[in-house]
Amino acid sequence: MELFKYKCPMCGGELDVNEEITVGICQYCNSTIAIPKNLGERSQMYNRAIYLRQNNEFDRAIGVYEDMLKRDNTDVEAHFGLFLSKYGIEYVEDPRTRERKPTCHRLQTRSVYADSDYKAAIEYADPMSRDVYESEAVRINAIVKRIQELAANEKPYDIFICYKETDIGDERTEDSRIAQELYQRLERKGYRVFFARKTLENQLGSEYEPVIFSAINTAKVMIVLGTKKEYFNAVWVRNEWSRYIELVAENPEKVLIPVYKNMSAYDLPDELAVFQSQDMGRLGFMEDLQDAIEKILHKGKRKRSYQADEVSMQSDPMSIERKLNNAETYITLGEKKKAEEVYQEIISEFTGDYRGWWGMFLMLTDNLNRTDISLDELQMAVKYAGNALKLVTANVLLEKQNQYNTYINEVTKLLMATMRKLFSANGKDAATAYKEKIASILSYDYRIYLEYADMISRCYTDVTDAETVLSSLYQAYSMASDAEKEEIASLCENYKRICEQKYKEFVQQEDAIAKQIQIHDQKVADNKKLIVEKKTAIEKNKSLLEEKYEKYKLYNNDISIAVVVSVLGTCFAAFETTRLGGSYEICVMVSVLAFCVLLASLYFLIHNILKKGEAQLSNEIDGITDQIEDMENICADLEQKIKVLYAEKNQIIQDRNELQSQIEYLKKYIV
């Protein structure tokens, strides 16, 4: 039974689940949850979407779920996850009961039960999963109805100021101070303005959404204010302006105005870049913005494509044609700088017309002829083209899209060739860094990930490369169309063969190391046996030498007594010889004296032999002791080598097992 990693949709705890079951209970929050059927293929995408939703990045979670549904519109959990993300559902722990309860951050006007994704989830779900979804819908519907009732009692707003209140250190931002100044000016003019710092100051956190929902839905103007690029993309800031953009699409009378400071208009998120933005650092900005708001709030319905132009000025409809002609003339004359300036003017004054954006794209790419473009220039070109394609009219969309695709295809080929050169010259890390830069610019192009996977797979060195290749293949697979997936399957087949060959090599390495361990084990055993034998021999020799040494000592004692006696006898003999003076007696005394001298000589001879024997014994013992120490050191070295070999063997087994799992995964992938 194979288990897969799956995040609990309620608390985010990481679970090991079997995709064969349809409903389970989270071990962390004790919530009953539905288990997706295709975790083996999509667990990473499910977990990514759940992570984004739980961190209140609902737009990004919606994007992941929509990508999943493009590939399989019957994916039950993707439909239900999309439903939760559209309503901004976050599950919060009740401090009393520890139960996870839903909260709503993106109220909708329609009923929960009327949501198309909820209905699809119910339609495609099995009976047990359907019970889970329906019980959650009951809880969510109760919360949504209460918020809708509260929102209905709110008075309509004229203006919504969207901004970031605090920075990462929980300090008040410059944006908040600017927003407050704007709020005070607009309030003095009699407008009802939503400014979170003031509007929500007396509200409980749980009561924010009714007020925000009412303000977003009733305000005719939203001002999105920011002094840093990341502030425009902050979770709650993005949550507010993305909801308002949806309303702008439905109601042309609503106007969104991005205002920025200490940054370029090109740093705005792509979704905001299509609206006419204003620089807060420009002299007279506050007065001009107030005038523009007054015009919007006191004028009737406008066409959306010209809303942004009318916020700042009433332009002559023919002026854009003159500017386009001027830009083309400058290009003909070789005055590219001046042509760029004209296109920038068009973008600033006629943001809703695609031709200004497309003109800048053509300028950067030298009319689609320059493919050796830097990554920074490519990033700008892609942004200009992306905005143009969003605004282009239907009758020329296909033509422009084909031109753009053809150009990007040629550029991508060069980029991938450069990546391979970097890999050959500077190694994997340099190529990986380059790939990340390309992917951040052309994130939708599956070929980048496929090329990278192919490159790494051909230069396989270790299991980390296998993981890198699989990750890239997964990215490519998730982006590719059904027809393109055949190419990925082919690469998977080739890579599987490489993995299988590496697996065989790992098995061979494991066997070789096992043999080395066996040899070293035998050497250690032999040496330990020899050490025991040496120690036994030392003890035996030591005993023999000590016995011999004791005998020498006894001999030495006996001779010492004899020498003492002989010396005394010699003295006596000498005394008697002197006293008697007889010849016979002298002869005897001389003989006794000679015998005593002989005994003394023997004493010194045996004493020297004894000393030499003692020294020899000590040397022999020291020599054998040194041999034992040497052998013990050899054994210690061998045992250390065995430890190293065991570590190598365990690593090879681990790598082999990991590779085996990669091979099994590839088999599923190809199928």
C-alpha cells in the first residue's frame, strides 16, 4: 500500500494517506476530510493550493486549482478547493473546543449552493466525500448569510483606499500615512471613504469582511496606493484590488486608479499595469487626483477601454493616431530613442490601447529581429507584449499572438543553448541559476524545464540529480498540453533507462563494498587471534625468564657466602703463614688463598651473567609489548575502515532505494 503526502485542508498538517480511501480524519485537528483520488500524480499541486489558501493567497490558489481543472474537469477536490478559495475560506481553531471553524474573507453575492464549483464537486464526488462537502457547505453558508446580512446594513461608499497598513516589523508604513492624508482630504469634500485604519478601528476582526465587502461592492472608485513593489502584492492588499478588478469587468462605471511612489510604473503587477497609474512624487499629484475623482463621481457611464484616459485628461481621439505615426517616422529615420519616448507617452495617455504596449515590445526586439536579447530586456519585452495581448482587439489577436509566439520560440532556443554552455563551462549551479532566471520570465514555457531535465539527466552524478530531474519533469508536465506530454513521456523513458543503469551500478558498488568489509573483518579477526597468541607467548617466556632469573639469584647468594668464607679463610691463612713460617704450611695456605680467589672470580662472572639475563628479559618483554601495541593499532585502523565502509554501504543502499522509487514513479509518469 503506497502512501502519499497530503496537507490537511483544515489545519495544514502533513498527512501520510492512501489514495484508495475517500474520507479520513486528520490526526492533528481531528477534522473529517475528503481524500483526492489521484494523489500519486497531483499531490504537489494539491498541497501547493492548500498552502496558498491557508496563507490567504486566494488568487494564487485559484490559479492552481484552475490549472488542475483544465487537465481534468472532473477533479472533485480541485472543484471544492476552488469553491473555498473563491469565498476566501480560512479554517481557524476555536480556542475552547479546538474545532476548526470556517471564516470567510471573500464574500460573494450569490448563494453558496449556487456556486458552479461547489455543484461540480457534489456531482462528481462519491457518496462519502459528498457528505463531507455538504456538511462543510452548511457551515460556510451559515457564515456567509450572516456576513451578507451585516453587509446589507452598511451605507454605500464612494471611494475605497487600498494600501498596506504595517510593514514586516509591524510598524506603520509610509503608505498608511499617505492614505490617511488622502482620506482626510476626501472626507472634507463630503465623500464616504473606506480607509481601513479609521473605518475598521471599532470593529472586531471577525466583523471586518461585511464592511470590506460592502465597501468594495459599492465604491465607484478604488485607489490602490503603494510605495514598494511588494506592498502591491501583499496578501490582503492583493485580495482587495483583485476583487475590485472583477467588479470593474462587470461594471464599466467603476474605476481603479493605481498610485505609486519611489518606484516605476513598470513595477506594478501586470493586472494593475493596464490601468492608468499616477506618480505620487509628481508635483500637484494630490490635487490632480482629487479633480479626477470628482469627475468620475459626477459623470455617467464611460467605456472601460477609455476610463483610465478620462481620469487624467480629456484627449483628442485623433492624437493617438498622430503619435503612432510620429513613432513610425522616428523609426524610419533611425531615431529609436525618440520613437521609444513617443510609445511611452502613448502608454501613459492611452493605457487601454494595445498599440503603445506592442510598439515598445517591437522596439526592444528590433521589430522581432533581435533574438540575442538580454534577460532584463526580455523581461521588459514579455511584460509589454503581455499587456498588449490582454488589450488587443479580437480581429488582430491571433496575428499578434502568432508573432509573439514565433519570436519567443526563437529566443527560447538561444536561451536553452546558453544554459547548456553554462552547464559545460561552469557546472550545474551556474546552469540552475540561469534556468531560474529564464523560468521567472517565461514561466509558462514547459520547454525550459524539459530542456533542463534532459541536460541534468545526461550528466547524472548522484540521487540529488534524480530529484532535480523529476522536479523539472513535473513542472514541464503540469504546463504542457496533451500533445506535448508525448515529448515528456519520451524523455521519461530515456531517463528511466539511465536510472535503471545507475541502479545496477549501485548494486555492484554495494556488492564490492560488502566484499571489502568481509576482507577487513577477516583481517581484524586474524590480527586479534595473533595478538592473543603473542600475549600468551609473552606470558610463557616471561615466566621462564623469571624462573631462570630466580635460579641465578640463588646461585649468586650461595657463591656470595662462599666468597665471604674464602675471604675469611684467606685472611686466616695469611695470618698463620706469617706466624708459622713453615714451608708445608705456607704451601697449604697459598692453595687456600688461590681457591678463594677462584671463588671470587666465579662470583663476579655469575653476577654479570645474571645482569645480562635480566636485561635480555626486559628487552624481550618490551619488544613483544611493542608488537602487541602495533597490532592493536592495526586492528583499530581496520575497524575504522570498516565503519567507513559500512557508512558508504548504507549511503549506497539509501541511494539505490531512492533511485528505485524514482524508477517506479517514472513508470507511472510514462503511463
